[in-house]
Amino acid sequence: MAQTRHSQTHSHAHPHTMDVRIYYQDTDCGNVVYYGNYLRYFEQGRTHWLEQQGLSVKAFMDAGTLFAVVRAEVFYRSPARYGETLSIATRLTEMRAASFTFAHEIREKTSGRLVVEGGARLATVDLQGKLTKLPKALRERLAKAMGAD
């Protein structure tokens, strides 16, 4: 998609990392992480990233702003297995008037082996699901995180 004049892009923003241990419940019958779980790990990474910026998803929800994933991409590079610990690196890559985009990279913690990479764009919507502009507090924090003034 073409960028609008309200779009800010910064692909070199410092990622925030969190670790996730793989439990039996995360795996399929082949003892590897079930493919759909990576989207859940991306969500955990985004929530952690927002919290590190001093932003509370719950506070936005209570104020009537929800975040809807409107695009998600997952590129599988190697399998993760039961008992491993994964490091989820999350960084903000773009902010638009009504959406923001994250990039995610998941690696096996001990070896550094790339497991999955991808991203997600989130749009802000009201309680009825209608698209809304990013709230001012969110816009300001995201811009600060991206290094914009």
C-alpha cells in the first residue's frame, strides 16, 4: 500500500524482546509448535512492547478503543520443539492515522536459530468496530518510540 502523508516509517527501531517457554500444550502430534501458536506469540510480544512504552491495552479498551489485527504474515523458517525457550523480538515499523504495524522475529534462545518472522498491522476501532484515528496518547507514545518528534 502507498504511504499517506500521515504515515511514519522507521524500520530500524530497537526491538523489545521477551521469552516464551514451549510446553506440551503448544505442540502438535509431531512434538513441534503448532503453526497457529506463532500468532499468539506475536500478540504476546506486541502487548509486552506496548507495556514497555507505558501503554495499557486494557486502559484503551476501557476508554472505548480496541486494536483489530487487519493484516498478519508469518514466515516459518525452522521448527520449535517442546522444552525449548523462544525469544520474541518485536519492533514498531510504521504508524498511520488509524493503524500501526509491528515486525516480529522469533528465535530459539540458546542457539539463536531463526524459527519464525512476520508482522501484523493493527487498526484502531471503537466498540462498534468502526475505524477511528489513533488516540492522541497512543500516537505520541508510538512516535516517541519510533524516534519521531
